[in-house]
Amino acid sequence: MKTLLRKLFWFILHHFEKGDEPFMYKTSNRVILIVVGLLFLALSLIVIFFSKYMDGYGYLIPSTIFFLVGFVCNVIGLLGTDRAVAKIWGSR
């Protein structure tokens, strides 16, 4: 299943997994990345939930950005290699 999902999201993973420079990875980085991704997804849902009380469509930009950031964080945290997780944190 993980192999199928990695093939499905190759366009996200490829950017973060390429390179051959040394990196520093800690297991806690992956856990924190998944938690941050879940928080961003929850934030996007909260923005959408409370937007029904507003006029206009100004909520679409922040909710879309929060959703995309949360989605990318969770894809990398759950499916990415150690290099991808280290690269998203900026570890060198």
C-alpha cells in the first residue's frame, strides 16, 4: 500500500528526496512533522467551518493554503524517506 501511495504522490516526494548531500535526521522530526501537518489540516477545517457565518469568499485563500501545507507535511511525514523529512526541516 505504501508503495502505491508513494507512486501516487511522486510529484511531491521527488522534490524533497533528490540530492546526495549529507543530512541530519532525528526520529522526532518525523513525528513533529506529522503533528504539524495535522494541526494545519485542523486549522483549514476550522476556517471552513466558521466561514459559513461570513459574507464573501475571503476564507478560500487561507483555508486552501492551510490545507495544502498540512497535506504536504503529512505526505512527507508518512511516506517520505529520512532525507525528505530532513530536507523539509532544513537539516544539513
